[in-house]
Amino acid sequence: MSRRNAADAASLEGDDSASANQDWAFPLVAAVYGGVLLAGLTSAVAIPLDGGPLGLSGSYAAGFIAGFVGGFVLARVDARLPARLGRTGGHRLGTAAPSLPFFGIWLVSSDPAAEAVALVSTLLVFATGQLLSQVASNRYVDSVTAGEPSATWRWEPPGSLRLDLLVGALWGVLAAANAATGNWQSALLWLTLGVMWLASGLAEGRWSLGAGRDRCEIQVYDSGLVKRRPFLQTFVSWDEINHVRLRDGELVLDRGFRDVRLERDALEDADGVLEAIDERIAGAALR
């Protein structure tokens, strides 16, 4: 098990400074999410009305402004919203669900304006919804892990830069092929998917490079275990873990259908992690 040295402490001071700005991160992301969602809805309603009194562009702008203000105010007024939203996977997936109706409209519509609005709304709502869910998840983890961790171990998240670049390149080829045939909407779809794929690699620390790579850790708190990536955190309560064991080169935390698996070679001290988790599970069972 490692203890943070002076350099690590200095790094954490920088992290604390950044975390102070998280009070603004969620409201701003919620504002953009609300803006693109309401903009898409108002534009979809305006299209059958020949753009409505404001025109299609005006309707989109008005919807975005109203949604932006509403999302920001709601996120600032309800201080518990990010923690509630980030607590469960179902809640987090729900932020991307509003993109599905727009995607359906894009698939079946024959009106060029409706297709364009539906596709742009699909991509923007999905992307901002994913970002909102990740920010909310981080805020939830912060809310249930007060203070400093009692123990930390360095951890290398699994991943392959070559594989991710290959997948990203495939998205890029599909985007270029569609653009070459004049299918700009499909090209935009594939390009967006490629960018999101590569961005997720950086956020999750799947590559041995990028900002925040040194923050990848397994952290033990009184309330549970945190799997920390460069820009994401995952929390597992001790009460959720039935058993922990080393098997086939992996540290496995049994949680029913939601097992947590960590490659032994990716952990700084797999035996130390196993011992610490066993102690915590035993303590939780006695409470």
C-alpha cells in the first residue's frame, strides 16, 4: 500500500482547487443539456408550422436560451440534484433517453429540415446527457466519501491505445465515405461517434498518456471503495460486496450481476487491496 508523498500532496492540492469549481460544473452542463433539449423540442414543433412566428432558427435559439436558463436555475436551486442523479446507473442512463425520440424522427422523416433538426438534437442531447451523467456520478461519489481515503493504491485502467485509435479511424472512414457521397448527415453521425469514442478513452484513462493519468487509483473509504480514473469516479459500497477474491489473474469483487474486476498486474499491491477489502467487508457484516 502506498502513502502519498510530498509531490502527491501538492498534486492533490491542485485537485482540491479544481473540485472547488465543481459547484459550477454541474449547473453549467445542466444548462447546456436543458438548452439543447428544449431547442430541439421547440424546433420540432415549429417545423410543421413553417418555422412559427420566429422562424426555425429563431425557434431553436429561443428554445436554447429558455432551456439553458431553466437548467441552470434548477441545478443551482436543488443542491441534491447531482447526487440523486448520479446515484444509480438507471438515473444516469435516463439523461440520454430523450435523444431516442429525435433519433426516431431522423430515421422516418422525409422532410430535410426535420431530418437536420432531429439529427443535430440527437447528437447534442446524447453527448451532453452523457457528460451530465458523468459529472453527476462524480458529485455523488464526492457526497458519500467525506474526508481523505484511509488507503490508496495506484491502478492502471485496462485499455489499448492502438485498438481505440483503430476504432476511431473506422468511424472516421465511415464519415469520410458518407461525406464523399454527399450524405452529410450520416457523415456527421459517424464523425461524432468517433470523437466521443476517443474522448471516452481519455476520460477513462484507457491510454498510458493524457491529462490526469496519475490520478488513477483504488481508494478505500469508511463508506466504500472508489475506482478513480482521470475524470471519472465509481463508488462501490461495502454492503454491496458479497465476497472478494483473487482468481485467474484478477481481483474480483462479487456483487451479483455487477461484479467489479481488476487485473492483478494493473494494481500496485493486489494482495494489500484484497486484505483491506476483506477487513472492510467483515466490518460491514458486523454492523
